[in-house]
Amino acid sequence: MGPVVLALVVALPVQDVDVRWRGDPRCPEHGFRDSLARYLAGAAEPRPVEVTVDVRRDGDARWSATLVLATAEARSTRTLRGRSCAEIGDAAAFVTAVVVDPGVLSRPGGAIVPAPEAPEAGGTALSSGTPPGAGGARPGAVVPAPETLEAGRTDMSSGTRDDAGGADAVDLFSETSATNAPNVAPAEAATDMSDGTGSGEPAPFEPARPRGFVRVAGGLEALGMPRVGPQVGLAGGLLGERWRVELTGFYRAPTTQYTEADPRAGARVRMWAVGARGCGVLRGGPVEFPLCGGLEVGQVTGEGVGFVGARTDRFAWVAAVFGPAIAWAPRPWLALWFGADVGVPLLRGTFSAAGLGPMYEIAPVSLRAALGLEFRFGRAG
């Protein structure tokens, strides 16, 4: 019964962590979850955190991971590097635990559940030996799993020890080496996680920064103009974690509507518009689901064809536009976009000619579908 109760206590804070683990299938997430449960055992006030870990194996047989941590207040992106999947997972778990509960850094001895004792690479057991340069293990210190050991190292960041001879500084807000992160005792590291003011408080997250994008798209439009016709579009703007705003440009190629009185006479109609809209964005890994709404203004041009005295008429186009989209971003700088929009004209007009009567009336709704590429720039987080 005792081990079962301990396992439940360890797992409770982890329920506040939404983990999205992806990347190399040779590196599963169970090691990360096990380490996170150990670090958060006894957490008093955990806060909800969304964690995305993208694991890669580099060409030199080393591992790297991009760790994105998002809370209700802010978002931060970290890069971790190590010699094995286990090192990456354990280091990512430690950084995540500090964000979930900063008290991890100052927890009293014994509050953190250690990993099973295991011999070092040279055969020295951790239960009786002293890691080189660490000055001896302290109660409550984090004991790494066998794969995370590296002789002669106890640092998580730059390898420069503080004046007190304690553990090396842990920097969550610059590129971080994961090789020896698990060897840092949280009780020692607490003095090095400050914001540089001497207050001893953990450094805050960087505010999430929006990114820019440019999108080119092409597709079809129906109902608003005669028949079904091709369209092209251009958009640019800013996007955040859960939102985007964009300026759009749209051109609908001309199509012709012929009259019943004379099948050779009709109106050749085309349209252009510019607009602005905002979107709320849902995310599932690299897939995004924007739901957008906005307003566009432009002009509809109708040219008479096939009869004597044909002329060109123009009407203002003002329409509310809304609709869903889906974007798949296989790379941080590139996304494939598919959108379906409904345009509702707020102004109407009719093209007609003397002796032929009405040739075409602007419809009450315009349906559009477009496929495009979106190029993104700027660093998020």
C-alpha cells in the first residue's frame, strides 16, 4: 500500500502539466514524466503549465530538444542539448518543475523523491561516493538516473561556479546545456535563479513576442460574382500563440453573365478588395485552427459585352467576411494554409443595359475557398 500512496502523491502535481511530446520516436516521453513526478513530489502550489517538447537526434549522435513552456501569464522557449534521450528528458523535467512550482528550488531536504541509486560511469556508487566537484550530496538533492551521469561535471549552464562554491547558475532564459542539469541540487541552485537584483526571486518569463507573416493564396469564388471564378489573395500581419491579425488583399478574376434576351450579350464582372480581420487560434501541435472575422472594401466592375453601346459600370464593394481556416506548420518559418470564407455584401448593385434589362445583380453572399503558403519570420517566446 505504501508505494501506491507514494505514487499517487508524486503524480498529483503532474496533472497540472499539459505535455505535448513530439520528434524522434526513439526518445519516448515516459522518462520525462517520471522525472517530473519526482521533482514535483510534495509541491504545495503548482500552477497549470503547457509544455511542448520537440526532440531531435543530431548528426554527431547527440540529442537536442526545444522546450516551450506556456502559462497564463507568459511563454518561454528553451533549447536543451545532451548526450542521450534520458539526459534531455530529465533536464526538461527539471526546468518544467521550476516553472510549475518555483518552490522546487528551495524545498527542504527529503521533499524531492530521488531516483534509484545507480553506479557512476567509473563504477562508484552514488549512495556512498561523492560526485567530483560537488562537495558531497546533500539531503533532498536530485540524484540523476544512470544515463544522465557525466564524470567531473555538476553544472547546468556555463560551467562557472559562484563565489560561495555552490552549484552552478541555472539559466532558464538562454540556450541551456542539458548534459549535467540533473546534478544540480535545487536547494543550492535557488540562490542562482534570481533576477539579478539580489531579491532571490526566480527570474520571470519573457513576455511572449508576436511574429510576422506573409501569405500568398489562390482558390475559387462563387455566388458573389457570375458563375465560379478564380481568385488570388495576399495577406500579412502578426500572429501570437492564440491570436492573429492580418491585412488582406483579394482579386476575383472576371467571368461573364449572359442575358436571356440575347445569349451573346452580357456583363463581364470582376472585383477587388482590401480588408482587415482578427482571428482566435486553437492549436494542436503543428496544426492551427484560426477562426477569423473582419471587414473588406473594394470595387466591382462590370463591362458590357456583345451589344452596341456597351459601357462599363462600377459599384462599391463593402462586405463583412468571416470563416475558419486550418494551417499546418511543419517548420517554424513555413505553414500550409487552407481557408473557407463567407462574404456578406453590405451594399448591392445591378448591371443592366437599355433594351436588355438587368444582366447581373450582386448576390447577397460570396463563398470562397483558398489554398496558400504562409511564410513566417521573427522569433517567438
